[in-house]
Amino acid sequence: MSNRELPWTVLRQTLANMPADWLTLTTHRLDIYQESQAKTAFLDAFQALVQTDRLDTESLAQLPTAYDYIRLGHPLSCLLEWALMIPVGGQAAHCISFASTTMPFLAILRQNKLLGKATRLLHTGTLPIQLDPHTLRQVYGYSFELEQLEVGKEPRPFAGTTVWYEEQPQLVPFQERGGCAIQLMQVQGLGTIVWLAAEEVQDYSAEIQHVRRRETIAMTPQQSLCALQQLVGERGPVPSELEQRAQHLPVLEQLVREITQSPSGKPLFASSGLSMQYALMMGLVAHAQEHFPEKQIAFVVPPNCYGGTNDQARRVAALLPQVDIVDFPVDGKHDMVSSLQTILAQLAAVDAVPYVIAEIPTNPRVEVPDLEALAACLLQPQFTPSGTAAVPAVLLLDQTFCPNVPFLSESSPLHAVPTLSYVSGSKFPSGGRCTAAYASANPAAEEYMPLIEQQLLLCDNGATLQQLEILREQLPSMLERIQKAYEQTAAFVAFIREVLPQAHIHFVSEALAQRGFRPSVFSLDLPTRGTRPEEREAFKRALNLRLIERMIREIPEESKYCVSYGQLKGCYWTIPATSTQGTTKEEDKDYIARVAVAPVFNLARHQEVFAAFVEELRAEGVVSS
């Protein structure tokens, strides 16, 4: 195969033999994934198979994990990006596919704003209907030029980055265009692909990938498969999903209203939890800019919460001078309510607009604050130094760990607090089958939803048709699955407490469970030994990994080293500090084992293996009988 020959034969053979998991998995094992080699390890091993003509299903299934989470990329998106670069002699690292039509342009604008470079978007046809130049300039703070170019005419010189945009009914290879450093190809119904064509912008690759990681999603496996089939001539254009998506929304909106018990307006559906969080944050920024244009905006964020939440909040603040991040200690030795009382008083003293992000239960220590005290704290009037009323707080509540709890209902302690609740659908709502998310408001926060929806549409981060279909299938059984998973989890926790009382387990109490807090995750601090704190910490960390590796080795059909939970079957183990807290400050990380249990779970087998592990610890003198 020559350097610029499109690998049709290779792609056809690969697609014919691809493992089923390439289309269905949403999360992968962390023990066979190296983040520094995302995409490259997979493609290097794939190309070795090409050279040896071993493109059978079994060989393809043994390839290294491309990305640890399907939202960031996957085997089919990697194959697509690799194939598109062969005809132009480019590197796969310089091709990045997005499910969104607009986020690739926002990714370029973000990088150029940080670099202080001008941006020009050239196009011959129409631009995506979602692209709203006014909002991009006003709310996001981006500066750029839009220029429609006559067909056949050369672009005028420009002191900055020139981006070429084109829309195609189906995927075709890129063509080199003089004077255009970056090309964007929107493929009808499938998303948009970025080619960093000029050497001067090829170092943008990591930053554009990071936007895909944090604010949106990669082209999905199903979309990537369609694109690859178009590339080799096995499929025609994909029709628009808008009409079919609209048919699912009334049913899904009613399901979410019943689950959340919110009497408020329609819920929103996004392509991922972080896609939804980005729309929530930017919608609140837009509201503050309109109603409090002279005030600073403060996002109050737990420093040890999910790393994506932390990272995204700080990325927003890095772009907007009027946005600050305030650390919000919430668990362990800190009490969420006491911390918040102090922070809200401090923000009132500088007359800032407070937006509070919280996970309930907290992650990974699974703590639930006193909701009545939390509501009283959020509703307590605050005053500026001049004696005027401070702006009341808005609560952004990530309730992914307990989507069954009706925080938005009229009987909730939070009913009078402006509360926006969101849930990652890759967990219990879809049983781990898709990355979608949904968000709802209580009546006190309903005014924010139109602005949030506007940001979701601008970013083209709405849930795909397939995601909506999966949610419609899975949501009706969600509450039942949550209850079954909680029962399995509680039984496993009780067993560990019985056979290893020296372990410290972070899990909800029976009293909290009676109030509806029934998560299927717990965190485990194993016993340790040593004379110095550093020695004890190192021993504990090693013991955590030893337990996880044993569970995976002895129960491979169920136990998995993975960041997820809420799946339909099995047990998932991770160390938050090295997975979900990847971008969290080192001093805020939790080097404990987090365990997630599914409703279908071989409890007896896990108890048997854990008991054998405890016997080893006794034999080694780590714990006493």
C-alpha cells in the first residue's frame, strides 16, 4: 500500500471482521490502557496486523485499548482518522472527529484565544445552523471573522489562522487547499472531522483532543462505522435524525419528570454528562452576563470531585476574566454545609454571583450532607459590605450516584433552592450502553433552562438518535435496577465488615438508605502497616491494587478494572486518584479502592475470593484473627 493510497481493502476486511465490542462498549479496562499512548498504541498495533495480514476478529479483539472511555474516542474513530490521512500523507494524530458540528470550531477558537491569534472561517456554502456568532462573541469571549468565498476564488491574505469549512452529504477524502491551515468537514448526520493541515497548527492536536475529552464527545462508534462504510463505497448519505429524535423526546421527557418528580418544564438531553455540564455552566454564565454584567461569577467546586467536572470548570474560568473558581471542601474531615456557609459569606463580601457545583452523594467517599441544613444555608440571605442583598446561590447538582432521589420534587428539602440537577446517562439510565445525559430544573431554577438549552444547541451537544433510543429502552427499569444493585452492594459491604473489620468502608448508612440514598458504589480503605506515614500509605496503595488484580484474575467474567458503574452486570474496580481524579490536584486525590456493583452480580463468588484474600492478610500478619 503506497503512502497515499486509500486503504479500501484493509478497511473492508477490518469492518467485516471487527469485534462486536467496538460498537457496544462504552468503557474499557484501565489496566490495558496507557493514557500517554491514547490512539497511537491502538493504531501502531493495528498497522502491525495489516503488515502481517492478520485482520481476523480474534486478532482485532486483542488490540490495545484506544481510549479508556468511548466519549473520548474508540477503535472505529481511530481507524477513520487514520484512513483519512493516508491520501494526503498526514499523520493520524492530526485528524480528529467530533459528533458535534460546531465544537471543532469552538476548539480552534479556544486555542487561538489562549495564544492571542486571530481566526478566520472560510466557507463557500452555508454554515451550520447551530453556529451563533453573537453568542460566541458575547458569552464565550471568542473573536473571529466569517468570510464566504466565491467558488474558484483564492482567499485573501490573513494574519492569523485560516479555517476552511465545508459540508458534504457523505464522507469523501480531504483535498489540500492552499492558504487554509485547518480544514473542517461536516458530514451530513455524522458530525465533523478536523484536519490540521499546516505544520504551524499541528501542535494544536492535544488541545483540540482535550476539548473533545471535556466539552463534547468523539464521533460515536455508530457514526464512525457509517463514515468508514461511506469511505469505501458501501453506504450512501445518512438522513437527518431531527424528525426521529423529536418522536422520542415527549416519552423521554415524561419518564424523566416521573423519576425526578419535578413539576417544572421539559428536561434536556445531551451527548454526555460533561456535554450537559458545559451547557449548564455556559447557560449560567450567559444569565449572569445579562443580569449582573458588572459582577464576578464564582463557580464553587469540590476540589476532589470527578476530575472532568474540576477540569472543565477551570477551563471555563481560564477563558473568561469574569469567572473564578472557588474550592469547596465537602467530605472527609470537611462538612459540606459548614464549608458552604463560609464560602457564601466570602462571595457576598465581594458581591460575586455564586454557582455551587456538588455531587450528592460525594465521590468517592459516598457522603450525603444534611439536606435541610444545606437548603437553609443556600437560602440564607447574604449581604454585601454596602448592606445590599447579595445574589442568591444556584445549585448545580450532579446526582449521577443516586438518580432515583427526587431532589427536585415539591417535598424535597431543596424545593425552594434554585436547583439544576443532571445525571450521566452512561451509568444507571442506560445501564452503561451509551454516554448520554439529562438535566432538569425545579421551579425555582426554571428560568435558567432556556439559556442552557441555547448553549446545548449552539455546541450541537444534544443526545444522538441512538442514545435517545437506548434511554427510552432503559429508563423504565432504572429504579428497579438501582434497588437491586444497592441490595447487592449492601450485602457485599456487610460481608467485608464482618470478615475484615479493620477496613474502613465509605458507604451510606441504613438511615440514609431509608431516605432513598441507595448507591451501588462504595470506597474501601484497606488496613496497612509501617512505622512512618509514607510507609503506611505506600503499603495501603499496593494492597488496594493487589486486591483489585486478584478479583479481576479470579472472576474475569464479572470483575473489571474500570471507571464506570451503573452497568447491567458485574463489578467495577478503580483507584479514583489514578482514574476519575486524573486532573485533580495531587493533595486532593483519593488513593482508595472504589467498587461499583451491578444488579446482576455473583455475590457468593466475590465473597469467596475476598475471604481468601483476607486469609492471606492474616497469614502475612497484616491483620489479626
